[in-house]
Amino acid sequence: MTRRAIVALVLAGACSSAGAAVIDAVISPTRFVVEERGARSVLEIPGTPVYACGLQRFLTWAQPLKGQSVATGAGGFASVLVDGTPESLQALLVSNGWLQPAVLDDDAQAALTERRGGWACASAQAPFEVMHTSVDAKILAGVVLNESAYNGRAWPWTLNVAGRGFFFRTRDDAYKAIRFLISDGRCDFDVGLMQVNWCYHRQRFASPWDALSPATNIHVAEDMRCMPRVRCSVRRCRRSRRQRSNGCRSPNFARSIARRKHRPMRLLQSLRSLLRSAVSVMRSPRF
């Protein structure tokens, strides 16, 4: 939870009316004790707790929630005030990495791959165990640790442009860079966790924003006829040399790009200018 959100929650609790329902105790990411007019009940939040860092670390994080006004509804819905605005308690837990929802939305995927909250102590393979469908999670993790690793961990907001990797702090920053590249007439760059090449596979995504979605990026890589630098153990992933050359990056890809009219150095100079003014590239370890 950010410092700003903690302060907002404390102020909201101080201003709450005596008759309103409040969080009396925190049991786990899915169970809260709520008190209303002297009566206590257990509020069940849908989802799976993320305990990779242990329960105590979550309870320490959740301390500011105690005493906060809470509005409850059907199906475990509950909201608390953050910066004076009602926010779903489930969404707050998901975005901070303490709860895994049944369906991984953008906030859940970002929390998982950025290793927030309870995910911070999970293995490097954990995101792929959660999001993979047809390719073994170990194989996916091996590809990613070679393609888009930052400080030894997979990082979702990664681009590779003309052979140089860029690691962005946020999805928004990576998206701005992609839009810049596209507006410059470029498609020779790799996107996201699995470093899917935009020239060859952009039709597989609904949009550049969609290409950065960790789950979508993984699923597209799984569905591709071959995966870069990997020999799958699964029989259906084995292709002949002729089949592999259809739609996949060839060994001479970098050489062919270098021969194009717009040289990579010119692109990198333009991109560096964009990065200085519009986006934030990570320069120090986040984990």
C-alpha cells in the first residue's frame, strides 16, 4: 500500500461516523471482521490469498485498514475510502499483491509480474504457473529469463529495439514508447515478457496496449508456431526447418534489419530523446 493510500485511510477512519460499519480485525486477505452497531460479522472476500511472504507480512501491511469505514454488498463486495473515493477492497488487495482473483485482470497481472506484496517472495516461475495454458511453465520461465529479465526476474514492461533492451517502470511508459516507434514507421522491435516480435506477430494482438498484457503476451507466444531459442519438449512444438521459417524470426533477422534504410542508431537516438522527456526507464533495482 502506498504511503498516500495509508494516510488517506487513516484520515477516513478518523472522520467516519460512529454508526457506520468499520473493519474491526483483519484475519487474512479473504476474511475481515466487520463491526456495525455493536454486532460483529465476518466479511468474506472472493479470491485466493497470496501467502508467498507469509501471513504476518500481510497483517503488517493491512494494519491501516483496521477501524476504516467499509460499505458491504452482495457476493463479498466491500469498499473503503481511499483519497476520499470509494475503492473496492478486493481491488485494493489485488493491486497490492495480496489476493489472486479468479480471473486475472490487468491489475492482478501487473501485481503478479511486478512482484508486489505477497508475490515479492514467490519464485521466478510463479507468474507462468499462474498464466500459462499449453506450454510448461518451466519452459516459459526459461525463455523469459533469457529474453526480458531485469535483475534476475521477468519484467513485463520490456522492449527490445534494434538489439537493445529497455526496461520501463510502468505499462504506460512502455506503451508510449511503442506508439512512438510505430509513429516512426518501425515494427522491428520485440514486446513484453515473451519478447514477441511486432513485425511478424502484431496481428495476434488487439492493440499495442494489449501486447503488453502479461497473460496475452504469454498466450500469444504459446500459440506461435515456434518460440525463439527454445526447443519444446512437446511434440506439437517441433517443426521442420521449412515450417519454422514461416512466421518466425530467422537467424538473419538482425542482419536484415541492419540493411534497412532507417538505421538502428538513428532509431535509438530518437528513442533516447523520447525516454528522457516522456517515459521512465528503470535505472536501479526494484526488487
